[in-house]
Amino acid sequence: MGKSWKTTVAGILAIIGAAAGLLTALLQGQTIDYTSVAGSFMAGIGLLAAKDVNVTGAGSTAKSH
């Protein structure tokens, strides 16, 4: 998986949710809100690229308080 399993799973679920909503709208002949679909896909991609705060590593610059 990615750098962190938590954000990777959240990203995958966001992308699956966006795809399911798009597919449902297409199959039911409903109007598609492309802005919402694009936002959901971008959120999923962002989560796939993200790293959790509690993950340590050489590239980690996050500080916990």
C-alpha cells in the first residue's frame, strides 16, 4: 500500500464512493454533478498521496503536541 494504510484505505474508499455515485446516477438517468464527482476523486487521490502524522520515517516533518 501507500505510506500509511489508514490514509490509503480512506483514499480508496473515497474513490470507490465517487465511482459508485457516478455509476448510480448514470444507470438511473439522473443529472450528474461533475463538480462533486471531481472533488470526491481528487480527495481520494489526495488521501492516497498523504501520510499520517503518527507515521515516522526519514521524510516525516510532522510534530505532535
